[in-house]
Amino acid sequence: MTNQSAAKFHEGHDDLSEVSKVSLWQILALGAVIVAMYLPILIGLVQDWYLDDNYSHGFLIIPISVWLIWRKRDDLRKIPLVTCKWGLLVIVGSLLLFIVGTAGAEYFTTRVSMLGLVFGIALYLAGYKWVREVWFAFFFLIFMIPLPYIIYYTATFPLQLLGSKIAAGVLGVIGIPHFRQGDIIHLPDNYSLEVAEACSGLRSLVTLAALGALLAYLTQNVKWKAMVLFVAALPIAIAANIFRICVTAIGAYGISREIAEDFIHELSGTIVFMFSLICLLILSSLLKANEMKGDDFKGKT
């Protein structure tokens, strides 16, 4: 390297460092503004995570998203930071969502606007290539936001009916006398098992969807396989919840209703979730193994 080339290299390196410092201060300043503007929303969000078991996984979402960006740090250093004007459009749209959501006291809209604002700022300051490298870290943040109540209750009742209907069919196959009335399964000795909202399977479905998305991103290189793994969280969660209902009914009929309502019901929830997670891991391994076999076949031909 000649002296002239070395001078140009150091000059370019200094310019890049200066840009990085400016971007860092911009991020810190804008981060402080976002926290101040969204502080009441953040407090309410944390309260939902703490009080609602359906979204207790929300505490893990932000640390995982930060880790997803951190693991890409070597690749991100190679991408020049350039401003992208499309980020301004996302920022303006997010601020409009914030205004509309605040005026209508709609929590979901204001919370989504917060994620949109963070994404828009990153797009504007770092550029399209930088954001594309870590797009999933931004997408994953959506799993920390509770579903709107209208969607939650719309999805809960059909899941209650589906779970009770299939569970009643399973009980009939194994010979346990019962009578189903809506989401209530009546057993002998005047015992009724109600598939309540908490037992609809939506709780495990939301958490498994987050896990399925993360697992698909980390383990699958083929897009359709990643989508299969992500979508598989839905039937796995439903099947696992039906199994939980059947186990509780069998325990109430074969052992005692007290044990079924307390020990079996609570323990089965943990077991069923672990079973669902294992199913996702097995499916992920099968999809990955099939991909590796395909690569080996191509290498031999």
C-alpha cells in the first residue's frame, strides 16, 4: 500500500467513525425522546406482562431481540450507515398511529406505533441494507404486544368449542361416559368440566407462536420450511390443549375431582407446554435433516 493509498484509507476510516459517532448520539437522543413519549404505554405494557399469564413471555422478547442484533454485529460493521428517506415515511405514519391510538384510547394501536417508530428511526439512520440484515429482531418485538381484546375473545370461544368437542370425542372412544353441552363436558357423579377462556389454548398458542418464529429464524435456511415450522405452532398448541382437557377429564373420572382440578390441571399445563416445545424442536430437526440430506445429494452428483 502506497503512502497516498494509506492516507486515503485512513481518511475514509475517520469519516466512517465520525458518521458512526453522530448516529450513536442521534440514537441515544431519539431513544430518550421515545422513552419519554411512550413511558405511560411502556408501564402499561409491563403491567400486562406481569398480570396476564398469556403474555408473561413479554419480559423475554426485548432481550432476545437485542441478542439477535448483537449476534449480527460483525456483519453490521461491514455495512455503511446511510440515511434512507423511506424511514421518514415510516416515522410519520407511526406518529399518526400514536395520535389516533391516544385519541381513541386504543392500546394496541399506540403500542404498534412504538415499534413502527423504532423501526422507522433505524431505517432512516442506518439504511435499508442495515435494517434488512436484522429485520427479524424488529419483527419479533410484535410478540410482546397483547392482542386486542376483540381479537382475543373472537378467537377464544371457537377454540373453547373446538377443544371441548374433540376432547369429548376422545373420551367417547376410550369409553368414558359423558355429555357435552357447548364448552362444558358433563361427567358421572354430577361433575362438570368447563373449558374456560384460560383453557382455550390461546395462552400456549401465543407463546408457542413466538417460540416457533424464533426457532424457524435460527434453524431454517429455506423460507418455506421456516414458514411451515412457524405455522405448525397453531395445530401443535391446539392438539396439546385437547390432550390437557382429556387428561383432566380422565383424572376426574378415574381418580378424584379434587386431584383433577388442582394437581393434574396445573401440572398438565406445564407438561403440555413442554410437550409442545419438544414437538417444535423435533419438527425443526426433521426439516433441517431433510435439508442436509438434499445438500449431501447435490454434493455427490
